[in-house]
Amino acid sequence: DETYDWLAVVEAMLATGGWPLVVDEATLATANALAVETTGIAADETGTAGLAGVVATLAAGVDLRAESVAVLFTGARRS
């Protein structure tokens, strides 16, 4: 997806100590299934991409227990 407000997103990411992350299609699918099965929200893969980032971060061995993490589901499945 193209982010039209990319500058504000990057500025906020840098100001808060965040970092960019790229995940593969399998992780997107896994995170989407987890989100839908756990919450019942009909979110699409784009909408659960933030959760995919958390899944990938944890899989890489990063300990997030001391962090505050928020995930928003922003895209709906329209089928």
C-alpha cells in the first residue's frame, strides 16, 4: 500500500525510537488468521499488517515485554 502521509509516519517513528520492518507474505497470512480467529474482526491482511510486524519482531527474538505495543486493525475484508 502507498502511504500518503509517509512523512508524518516516518517522523513519528524516528521520534519514538521505532524502526521500519518488512515482513513476508506468510507472516502477513499468519497474523491475519490470528487476528480474525482471536477477535472475530473481519480484517484483511493490510489491516492486520501491524500485528504481522509484532509477530515478526517476536520471532526475531526481540523481547517486547517492557514495551508498550498497540496494534490497530485498519482494513476490512469485503468479500
